[in-house]
Amino acid sequence: MTNIKEIAQFAGVSVSTVSRVLNNHPYVSPDKRESVLQAIERLNYTRNINAIHLSKGKTNLLGIILPFTNHPYYGAIVNGITKQANAIGYHIVIFQTHYEREKEIQALNMLQMKQLDGIIVCSRISEMKVLLSYQKYGPIILCEDTAQAELSSISIDHYAAFSCALEYVIAKGYTKIGYSLGRKKSRNSYLRTKAFNDIMTKHQLMNNQEWLFEGSYHIKDGVQLFQHWSSLPNKPEAIIITNDDTAAGFILTANKSGIRVPEDVAILGFNNDSLSEMLDISTISLPLEWIGKMAVELFENPGIIKHVKLDYALIKRKTV
Amino acid sequence: MTNIKEIAQFAGVSVSTVSRVLNNHPYVSPDKRESVLQAIERLNYTRNINAIHLSKGKTNLLGIILPFTNHPYYGAIVNGITKQANAIGYHIVIFQTHYEREKEIQALNMLQMKQLDGIIVCSRISEMKVLLSYQKYGPIILCEDTAQAELSSISIDHYAAFSCALEYVIAKGYTKIGYSLGRKKSRNSYLRTKAFNDIMTKHQLMNNQEWLFEGSYHIKDGVQLFQHWSSLPNKPEAIIITNDDTAAGFILTANKSGIRVPEDVAILGFNNDSLSEMLDISTISLPLEWIGKMAVELFENPGIIKHVKLDYALIKRKTV
């Protein structure tokens, strides 16, 4: 079997240059790259990259587990991951799971099989113990608030961010307040719900279970949320909506129906997307691209388990 | 070196079951999967998946070259690719290039190195000859209109779609018409420009070079496009905008500035995103998810070079 030394000798370059070419390292001169690729071709080496991975135990592939790619929240995190991964010579393998357990297991199995060097879990359905059982095969980074001693994590303090949102709405004089979530079962939803209950109790405000809405992901979910809100005999006067896309869908549908925001119903979103800026939606800005970048940095340092929390900011606009 | 037969023997299952587990094939009973994984563990086989790839020449990874993931157009194509790829047991490796040549070459090199079984090129900057030089290493599928005999392609007839858009705007009585593109140099832009020139000439309408706008990708580009339009002493009365996101940015900024659409300026978009539906933007519907699905089908049949064209539809709403 041809080895790297032979290629280096044939190409007239150093072994480390061959290694850089094989790993798609950016800092190789075009001439040297060409010589190496020609040597590989001549020595019929092309099928052997997996043998190199075998000996190195590295593929320079980083798996990303996420429910949807086609969404501003995950899109922004993936952007951050991609930028940082590219900077360290890694490529990303996307596992779009739609929250199916099987898809997450496929990614974890690929980590076990050394097809991936690590995994970043943006959002998950699998239990923590499942993730922990794969931890010995390579770094698994969680994009969620956790105190797990075995896995590094990067997160926003969703409890504090939601509390900030709710305190702002209450300070504006609203008392009949509802909120919407993606899935009730997620860690983020748990924290948002806890914050809601705590703050409402603190202010002695009524916590109406009818005003907890679910399934808010995309702009079209905002249309449904508006219709749901419209159909309620007893309506909340303000809704804290899980993300700006859904908030935008709500507000645009409200406008068409002659319902005024914030006069008839106040809306506060999350994320601070371009769309929220365009529509003057009050929102909580979340540093999503930074989550992605930091997740890759945590992956780079598997020896040190860290739990990093990033900051948020209240953006006051015109919908509360 | 442990081989598949030994694992099968140890686990008490067939060789094909081991193969299915190694390839993350969905149809394996949990019990058998567990036995195989235990055997792998016991035989210290985990580092050897790349050796299997070496012997099979397959990794079940499909590369996708695209400029941005965080965009409805590519997001929808990626969704289609992911669905179809998952259905045939493939995972996707994303190469987000921002139109940097180097990034495209990295993907192509991974095809050469057999780290990828094929590549779908959603949009590119590299010359066709570069792609052709890698074609011997595995199927490369183009999501663009091409008559290349060596590579399969899936596309929308952008010339016809743009012509349809322009004829509609002209039929509505507009004569001072501009249009916006992403990059001038892309194949799609070439076809849209050709359609524009042909149809305008046919109707003996003035083709004002000042009314060709560039750099239209995201919602914020629509803000700039509006500012550019506002600053022109001689303004077009209608603009065909490269995608709904940019059209939305234009329209929302126009609304804030007291400019009425379509009374002061008519706008037609492309894609038929949720956002265009919400904002009643007239648009050309493009079957983006189908492009993704069909691209994977073409990848599955590398022996047959095909050029598939998908249909478009004019969606009449309120902005023209």
C-alpha cells in the first residue's frame, strides 16, 4: 500500500505538505498541491484516504444534529459552526432529524465508527443517557443549558432571557399575558415555562393555561397562532412568541384582519432576525452565530469540559 | 485486522446484517443491531469503518456545494436533498462556500479521496472544466441549466420563468421596468438577463442599464435596493426582484417611507416563499424542494446522464 512518505518523495515535497493537501488545509501553494495530487494520481493513491483516517483516527468531519436546516434559528447557528469549522479545516455533516430518534442515533453511530470526529447537538429528542453512552467515542457538544459533568455545553440563559422579556411586558402595563413555545418537552421550553410561572406568581398575575401555545417554529405557524388567539373568548393582551418568524406571521395576519399590534395585542419575539428589524418587532436578541462558533471551540478542546453561557439583549421596538 | 465475517460470527448474525448496521441501514432489528455493536466493541473494531469504506469504495456521504445555508432558496433545496438522501441511507456534507473557489475545490478533493460518494452542486463559482476534471471520481450533479454531455443536471428553465414574469409585468401596462440579480456572473443571471433583453426588444421597450441591480440575496439587500431605487432621478415603475426575501425587504422599507406598492412601484419576486404569501407579493413559484429530491435521484443513477427541467408557475397577488 502506498504511504504518505512515498507520495512526498514522488512529489518532491515534505510529508507535512502531503498531509496538508490530504486534509484540505488552506495554506498549501497551488504548485505543491498540484504536485501532490499528481503523485497521488500516479501512485493510484486515491482510494486510500480512508486508510489514512484509519491510522490517524481522524476524518475532519464534524456532525451536527438539528431538527431543521430551513429555519433562521438553526440557520444562524449552522452559519457560526461552518465559519469556525472551516477555519480549523473541518467540514460539517448535517443530520436533519425532524426530532426522530433514529436519525440522532445514526449520527452517534457514525461517531462510534470514527466517520465523524465529533458531534454538535443543536437540539435533540434522545435522552441524555443515550448521548453519554457515546461520549467515549469522541467529543459531543451540547447547545443547551446543562450542568452535565461529562459533556461541554454552550447556551443562552433561557430562564433569564425569558424573565427579561416577561418583566418588560409587565412593566408596560400588561396583565393578561400568554406565551408560545416550539415543543413543550425541550429543555429551552422547560426553562421558559419555569420563568413564566415564577415571574407571574411574583407579580400575582393569573397564569391561564389556555394562553400557552405550542408548535411555533415557522412564519406559517404564526398564522395559525393568530387564528387560535382570535378564536379565544378570553384573549391575552400580550403574547411572548418563541421566535421572530412566528411573531412575524402573527403580526402580518393580524394586520390583514384589522387587528392592531400593540394596541389590540402586544407581541414580543426572540432572536432579532432581519425580519423582526424590518417589521419593528420588539424582541430578545440571541447571539446564535456565536453559539455555533463557540460550539466548535469547545469541540477543539475535548479535554476540558466547560459550560459556556452567552448573553442576550432586549431590543425595544414597536410591538409591545 | 478484524473483518465483517468475524463480527458476524461473533454476533451470531449474517454478514449482510453487519453490513446494514455499519451503513446505518434503517431496517435492522434493535436486538441484532445491539449484538453487532457489542461484537464490534469486543473485537475492538470501531476504528475500522474507514477500512470498510476502503474496500467498498463507499462512505454513504453526499457532498453539497452551495453558497449559503441560511437562505430560503438553498434551504428549500437542502431540505429536498436531505429528505431523499435519508430515504436511501445517505447523509449530507455541507460545503458552504460563499462562492470561494477554494471551498469548492475542497469538496471536489474529498470526492477524489473517496470521502464522498458524490456531489450536488447547487451553485458554483468554479469553471465547468474544473468540475469535469473531477467527474471520474464520482457522480457530480448540477442544479443548473446545462447541456453538458458528461454531467447530469436538474434545473428550472430560468429563461422561460423570467420571460413569463416580464410578459406579465408588461401586460399589466408597465413600460419602465428594471430587474435585480444575485451575481451577474451566474448561469441563472445570464439566462434572466438574456430573457430580459429579448422580451424588452420584442416589445420595443427601453432597456435602461441603470435599472439592473445586483447583490440581491437577503431581506436586508431589499432595504438597499429600495434606497438605490429612491436615489435614482429616473426610476423604473416596476422591478422584477431575484427572490422573495429581497422583494420583501424592498416592500417593507417602501411602506415605511410612504411609497405604495404597486401604485408607485410594482414588485414581482421569485420562489413563492411563505413570506411572499404573507405579504401578498406576486411571484414566480419555483419547485425548490423538488430540485433537491431530483438531484439525489440523478446521483443514484450515475450511469445515465440526464438533464431534467422542472416547471414554474406565475402566482398573481397584489404587488404588480
